[in-house]
Amino acid sequence: MNLAPLLAAGRAAHEQLMVDTVRLVRPGTDVYNPTTGSTTQPDARTLYSGPARVRPFRAEEIEEQAGQRQVVLRRYEVALPWSSMPLGGDRVVPGDRVEVTASLDPRLASLALWVTSVGESATATAWRIAAEDRS
């Protein structure tokens, strides 16, 4: 059985659902500027920028203790076009960041998510990344 036409149709259909725009970033080293009082990451690198589908992975929220602060973790699935590849050939790894730069859902715009795992499959219709909002 030749799966190529079926996969091509599935991938094209899945891309029609990608109405969000994201930027996938490899964080850099924090550099503190004492003059401005801000911290930047001048060596951060963009691995991907373009269409995506961002949706909740679970309907539940998980509360975690982080130091002296209570943190609510919301898990998301970020689907990128199956054919997309990170710039520079880097593999996406936990700790990379997904920034939602535009969305039809105003609650998702400006959302910053942290990659927790990456799924890869030759028969997938999209490249799926598990991420969480650590607000």
C-alpha cells in the first residue's frame, strides 16, 4: 500500500488548522544590563518562525511548588507543519521556548511556552511539540 498520497492529503488538511503563528527559540545566556536593570539573551536563536496550531493538551491544570512560589502548569500541544525543520539543523529539546506571536484566540497571543518533549513520526500529519505554560 502506498501511503504517500494519503499522508500528503492529511498533512495539507492539518496545515489548514494552523491558524496561529509561533516562534520557536533556543534560549541563550542571561546577560544583565546594570544601566537598564534588565536581563537579555543576546545569543538566543530562532529555530522556526511560522504557522502552527496551539491547543490545550489537557483540560486540567497542575499546581507545582517552585521555590517559595506556587506555579500552575498548563500543558499545550504545538503542531508545526510536518515538513518544517529547525534552522541550522538543530534538534528541538526540552527547555526551548515557543512564543505565540499571533492567534485568532486573543488569549493565546503573547503566550510563552516551554518545550517539554518532541514527537516525531514518519506517518504523522504534523510535527508535534509538547509544551507548558509555567505562569
